[in-house]
Amino acid sequence: MENCIFCKIVAGEIPSPRLYEDEKMIVIRDIEPKAKLHYLCIPKTHFALFSEMDEGGAEIVKHCFQVIPALEKALGLEDGYRVIVNQGENGGQTVPHLHIHLLGGEKLADF
């Protein structure tokens, strides 16, 4: 997408240190952290919502959820973490590119 900030980060047009990268996804720090540790797992393929996924998009999301546990130690999340995917404006999604929030590094409040 032409004006998508995450697509620009993936393309390298906007610099953001990558903590992890493979052919399908990147992991970066959230610039507005909601916890001591707050990362974003961003698929390299653009789609905003689960409802927009085709079979290929579903495979990418599956890949993300398979890789995340392997990154726990490197990201400092080995004591536990929260996984959040906001969907749509009412769900708190501020960037219309599907991404997975990983929050941890401290005891998180119940919600």
C-alpha cells in the first residue's frame, strides 16, 4: 500500500531497527510502548484485517505465530507475554496493516 507506514518500514523507506527478519515478517519495537517491552510483529504482505486474508495471508499469520515462541528469550519475554491483534477502528487498530503486538517484561494488568 502506497501510504502504509508499515509497508514503508518493511521496504526500508522508513528506518526502524529490526530485531528479527525473515522472508515473511519483521519484528520491531513499538514507538509508543504500552509495557516495559513492546514489540510489533509485522507481516511483509499488506492486509489490514483477518477478514481480508486469503490462503497465503493465513499462512503468513500462521508463520508469525510459529516464530514468535522461538524469539521469547532473545526479546526478553521468557517470563510470559501478551499477544494482541487489534482489528478495525473500534478494536483499537491505528495502522491498517495487520500486526501482532507482543507485550511483556513486567507483570501486566488484567483487563
